[in-house]
Amino acid sequence: MDGENKIIRNLEVLEEFFIPSRIVHREGQLKALRDCLNPLLKGQNPRDSFLWGKPGAGKTCIARHLTQELGKETGVRIAYVNCWEAPSRFRILFGILEDLGVSLSVHRKGTPLDEVLGALRKRLERVVVILDEVDRLEDEGVIYDLVNTPNLCLILIANMEAALYGLDARTRSRLSSAENIEFPEYSGREILDILKGRREWGLVPGALGNSQLERIASRARGDARFAIGMLRAVAQNAEGQDLEKVPDSLLEETLSRARLPEPRLGRLSPQQKMIFDMLKEKKSMGSALLYQEFLKSLKARGMRPVVGRMFRRHLEFLMDRDLIKSAGYGRWRVYTAT
């Protein structure tokens, strides 16, 4: 086998964003989302949907799997934007157009927001837009833009059900008929089944044993994304050492260096991190003073101001993660870092 891979047969299968042809342990979620999208097969209007659950629970994989399938059957165009990478209203709208292959006559940085939105609304054919990590949005107005765009079906993805609670009344009303689909955390056995599928198509037979897969599944604590990443890391480490099988010692060494995302502090947006750091420094602050200090900090860093409603969403996000707590009501409410 000189010059050939001895561990990895298909690296693409071990990548986070690989979309498998068969999805396991998400039959209910698959059916619910498919029911929302199936009207497109008959030329009818689909339902918007909201997918939520912890990181690594299969939300993005399911959404991309079904929309990819739908696109092949109907020719419906699909656009995907991650709001963590593109959190602003402009960048999201521009990203959708880029994904749809729509070019604007004006350079990106000089294009007015109205022109970007207008270009999107001029599209007559049906489009499905996936907005991932919507709890990272800087401007929730983009959701209102999209739910008011003709021939556009919206799939929203977030880590928490509360991600949409702070939307204004107009947007909530428009989304009232959206399907709410929960993605519970995977069990250890379900993670193991997912890993077995990736091993079957991604690794050379015999390269990694069942007991070793069980170690990875146990370490993942219900996070399929983390488990697949560990499988890839172990395989690449073994491949790099020109091994034909993964020894237990290499597996344990790789796992010992791996760190799951910290459930409380992991992946805070820059604004959320600023609020948390301010409260850690000051110990506690009243809501009005905290908001004013937050706006000053944004201005000092050259960042856009945040409206009060979005500020409250940031506070709710931090409280949901037990990073801060509050006492009192209304303008007398005080926030404290935990």
C-alpha cells in the first residue's frame, strides 16, 4: 500500500459539513421539516420553520440534507448563511444573493441596503433560505425583510428556543405559522451509530475498532459535530504516522488534547462578551446604566449601536447560559455576573 492512504479512504466523509445520504436518529425531525417543504413539489407555498437545539444536534445537517434533496427534485434555489460569520443585516442579504449567484452592479461595500433587498425581491422563482445561528444576529430586521419577500421560504436555526422571543410583534406575527422543530441532544448510542456510518465510508476497513469508536462517542457528550471532528483528527494523526491501524495510545493522546466547547462561555458574540466582561468587572449594574455603558463601549470600539430590544436579547442569552442573573423589575432591575 506504499503511496496509498492506509487509514483514510475518503476524507470528505469525515468533514463537519459533509451531507450523508442517510440520516439516522432524526426521523421525526426529518418528517416535520419535509412536511414543511413538500408543498414546493406541487408548486405551492411551503411553511417557514424554526429548528433549535444544542450545538451538534444535527440541525444544520438535516436542513442542508433536505434542501439539497429538494433542489435536485424541483430546481428550487437554496441559499445558506451563517449569522455567526455574517451577523449584520447587509451581510446576510448580500450573502444570500451571492449564494444564489446574483451579481450587483455596484461594488459590495458601496451598495445601498435598499438595492440589495430590492435585488432579492425581484427574483420571481422560489427560493429557500437557511439562516443558521440566528441567535447571533446583530439586526433582527433582516428576518422581517425575508418573511416579507415573495416566493421565499425561511428555515431558521438556533441553539435555543428563546432565540426568537425578542423579535418585534410584526415579525413574530409573520412567523406565527412557522413549524417549531426541537432537536434533543443525541444519546451516546446514537453518536456511536453516526460514527459507524462515517467510519464505513470514510476509513479503510479495520483501521478503527468498535471499542475505540465507543471511546470517542463517550467523550463527545451528545455533540455529533465534536465526535466527527475527533474521528477525523484521530484518523489524520494515524495517517500522518503511516500507520495501518489506530493504536489505543494514539486515540487516547488525541482525545486528551480535545476540548469540547465550554457550554457557558463558548461562542458568545462580541456584544455579549462585552456585556459579560463589564459585569464581571463592575460586579453588578442597573439595567439603564449597563445599557448606557454598553453603548459607550460600542462607540469607543467603532462598533454600531444596538437598540434596546437587541440589548435585552443579549441579556436573556447570557441569563439562559447562567452567566449572569438579575434581581428587581423594570428600570430598577440589577444584573450581576455569576
